[in-house]
Amino acid sequence: MSTAELSCLNFGTLDTIDVRGTDIEIFRAGSGAPLLFLHGIDSLEGAAAGIRELAKSFEVIAPSHPGFGASELPSYMDRVDDMGYFYLDMLDVLGLDAPAIAGTSFGAWVACEMLTKEPARASALVLASPLGIKTAERREHWVTDIFMISSQELADRLQVGPAEGPPLSEMAEWQMRRALRADEALSLFGWTPYMCNPKLASRLHRITCPTIVIWGDRDAIAEPEYSLRWRDALPNARVELLAGAGHRSHFDKPAELAALVSQFVAGVAK
Amino acid sequence: MKLWHFTEQAYHPAWAVPGGLRVNFPQYHCDPIEAGQLLNRYLDEYLLADELGLNIMVNEHHATATCMSTSVMTTLAILARQTKQARLLALGIPLANRANPLRVAEEVALADCISGGRIEMGLVKGVPLEVVVSNRQPTKFMDRFWEAHDLIIAALSNLGETFGWEGDHFHFRTSAMWPRPVQQPHPPVWGTASSAASARMYGKRGYTCATFLSGAAARSVFNGYREAYVEAHGKHPDPDRLAYLALVACSSDRNEAFRRAEEMKKYFVAAPRFDVQFRNIRGFNPVDANLRMLLAGPNAMRLRMSNGEPLPANPSVEDYISARLMFVGTPDEVYEQIAQFNIDAGGFGNLLMMGQAGELNHADTVDNLTLIAKEVAPRLAELPDVPPLEERYEGVA
């Protein structure tokens, strides 16, 4: 895979790194302080607009999670908990001690699984539309079950505007493969308990770096009640609402999101 | 050829409700009194099949108005007690949707004891959309299927001390079957396949392999089985290792047979009525399998009629006969259609016959089963074996 094929990522370089025997696809763009960007349920390519803006202020390092994109999935890995340890190993491979970390949606869950294990490995943490803490309590559900709606409805709900890109059946074969791998990985990590680690909320107190939680005010995946649960689990985090943004705030409001992130990280550095 | 009676035990009164009938179809559409009457009626028809000398096949589905048998072994436990001679085929027990393989083994052993050793144990993956109902993990489905299979076989056939099991997917401290099955080392195993590749897995093990409503594709499924069987066992499999499932509508009056077929045909309309998001559950099919399906396009999987044309959008009974999904007519006609398909498919020893389907009523079902058992089954029992393919080619040469 190269950025020639993934044309939405033509503003940086796409490489493969070896993390303890697992090949991981990694995209790098921009210069400045390092920012580890962890993509959401829309995959690395779905985050392109947001990364492009962030790369104006940061050296963005954006891997495809194991099982997504062209990244291998280690045979033992079936929980985001496993992925947390894996990403700590990846920081070592990348020579990053404590970068700023930004995760969106599913990627915010990954970031939390890392930092509840080794809180000192981030200088600042950005959680945009995070998933990962309990998404429901018995019959009360706060997060749309992506496995109970059609691909078309999911594509429509992820952002405020219309979804970009062709439907699955009209994609090139390599695009199909990436989309199908993402579906499989989301099913592996998010099927049940739905999109969460039920123990995560009780571990979040371990995250001590400055943290900002950003929600789109038009998120059609996570309900406001869910953001209150995050506020309770991370009482010291700053909370920001992005006007006019859906679950993919990096797609709907990339410049506004990047401004918020760079201002927050700069404030932390002072 | 042996005949097996099968019905999906549908709650067809709810089929008039528009929209999907499976997974998310609310249960307020079910009148439990009417459901009970229907279930007892279907059981009566199974008992009649037993009296008529037919064998019996039962299945299970979940959260659907197309099949009320929600536990194949529960239904078979009733029939184990109430029937006298029929072989009792569970086809199948959806292993990868079951939480506890030892519970499956216990239920099989119990029913095998009660029936005096008449259980045929169909071990199937389970239909993809019902992973939503079981909420078992869609990924690694086949790994889980085979581990469950291994554990069930180990539990049923164990003649040594009790054992514990620490697998990738299942963990049990101890296993002891009380009772253990009458059939040793375990009841015969059946599987289902819709491709040559999946049939090979059963051929290698010598299990009976069934293919459902696959028409012309049955031939390649059976060929895959035979090749793998010959490789593993050094001889050709008996035809009774292979089975084909289709609907059968029979009457001494041809027009009446077609009228019955129209009632049964409603099954084909009801069965695929479910919402689009349940058509391909994320993570269920391996990426490569999904990719092959996408690249092959929607027409690749369509059933074909005898002229090679794909089955049209709203098929007639004649179309279904041509595609070999239905055998319809007088006893002579039904016999001829089955005998011809037996040759075309390369020979199979079991016809899994939906003798009731769709909205076919009790009186029609009774007459259908009686006529088939008396006038078609004896002739199918005498059907000559189809020689293996290479011998036929040699004969021509």
C-alpha cells in the first residue's frame, strides 16, 4: 500500500513498522511536536481530513490499528485491552516517550487502554467522541449499535454531511479488502460487550496527564447521556462541544478540531 | 434412497405482517395459543411420518416466524419418546451459536437413550443472522465450531475416566455423560455444505454431508465430498453419505399436486424476509470469502434452472421444479424427477424432504406424506446406485 493508492493521504508518507513481529501500517505527516493519532471506526483513511489539519501543527504519527487497513492482527489479540499493551510496545519501537495522543471514537478507547496501564506515556490526551466505557445498562442504550443498522445507515450517521466514497460493491479490490478488514476488526473488538471494556471506567482515574474530551453537538452515534458518563469517569478532564460536528468531528469540522487540539496541547506545554 | 420428512414448523399466520420476519420481528405478533396448536399439528405429522416408515429431520432457528423449533434437541426429545422406528436427524445443532458444547452432548445422549439409539447428530455452524440472537462472537466462527465438535465427540465417546477441557474457546473442569449414548462411539454425524470446499471437510471425516436447496450446485458439492472421502479412506463413499434437501408436493391428481406446491412455495418467499443489515454480519465471513463474493457479483450465487438461466425474481412452481428445489406431481412424476436428479447429481442416498412447507395445511400434508410413503418411497428404496463418475466415462470410452 502506498499513498499513491490511498490518495486521500497524499500529504504524507505511508510506511510499515515491525512491532514485536507484527507489521503495522503507519502514516506520518507534518512537523512539530509528535502527536500519536489513533483512528476511529472510520479507519485511517476516514481520518484523512482531520490528520491533514493536525499536520499543520504537529508531526502526526497515525497507525492503522492491528486488523485494520494493511496492519496485521496478532493471533492472540481479541480485546482492546490487548491493543493497549501493543501500543505501549509500539511507542518504544517509535522511540516516543510521552507524545501527545489523540484518539477519536474507537481510537479514543485504544488511547485509554494504553494510558490506564502506563499513565506516564502521554504528555496530553485528546479524546474525540470516545467509545470504550460501558455503552448501555440493561435496557438503556446510549450508543448506536453499528451491528444492528445497515452499512448505508451507518455511513450516513457517522457525520453530519453525506458520506464520502463509493459503496462497497463499487470499490476497487484493495479498497474492498481494507473495508472488509475494518468490519472484521470492529466485530472482533466491539461485538460484545458492545464497544466497551466494562472495567475501563473504573481504571480511568489512573490517567493523570491533561485531558480534553471533545464531542460533536450533532453526534448521531453517542447520546448526550453517554458523554455524561465520560465526564463522571474523567472528572478532571476539560470538555468541549464542537458545534455542527457529528461523531466524525475530524471530518465535519477538521480545522476547528485541529485548532482546539493545538491550542490545548500548547497550553499544556507551557 | 431413504426419505426423511422435514418441516420448519412455521408460524405462518404472522407472515401477513409486512417487513422482516427474522431477528427483530416483535413477539406480539405471535398468538401463543395458535402457536401451540400449530406445533402440536407439526408433531402429529412427524408421528404420521414415523408410522408411514419415513425418517424424520428436525431443525432449529431463533427469533423468527419462519421456524418455531427453537431447540432441535427439545423437539427431538419429544419424538424420541413418541416415535417407534424412524431415524431422528437433528440438522442441525448450531454449534458456533451454542454457549456450551457439553450441554449439546448431554442432550444428544439423553435423546439417543430414550429413542433406543435412533439419533443422527447434525452439527452445523448456524446461520449468520442468528449470531445476532445468540450474541456469540461472529469472528473465528469456524474455529469455535470445530473445537465444539471435537469436545462433543470426545465427551460422547469417552469410555475412560472423566476429563477436563481447556481449549481456545471452551473451558470445562470435568465431563461425564449420564446417560451416555446408546450408539457407540457416538451417534452418526451429519454436516451441511453449500460448496465443494466445505463438503470436503465432511468427506475427509466420513460424515454424512447434506446440501440444502442447492439445485445444480449439488453435483459439485457432492463431488467435493467424494474426492475428499476417496483421498482419506481409499474407497468411494456409499451414497448414504450424501443427502439433498428439497420440497416435495405429491397428489394422485396432477393439478392438486401443483395447488399444494403453490402453498408450499410460500416458504421461499418467507424464509429470506429479514432486514438488510442481517444479510452479512460484520466479521462472520472471513475477509477473503466476502471479497470473493463481492468480486463475483450478485448473480454468481443465484440458483439456476435446467436451461442454465438464473431463477427469475418471482419463480413459478415450474421454475422451482426446473431448478430442482421442488419435486411436484403425481407419484410417477415425483419419482421420475427425483430419479433423474439423482443421476444428474452423481448419486445421493438421502432425500431430506420438506413434506410440509409454507402454508400447506394439515389435511394436505397428511395426504402428501401418505402418498409419498406408499407410492414413491418404496421405488426410491430400490433406486440403483449411480456409478462413480470415472467408471461412467470408462464405460463411454
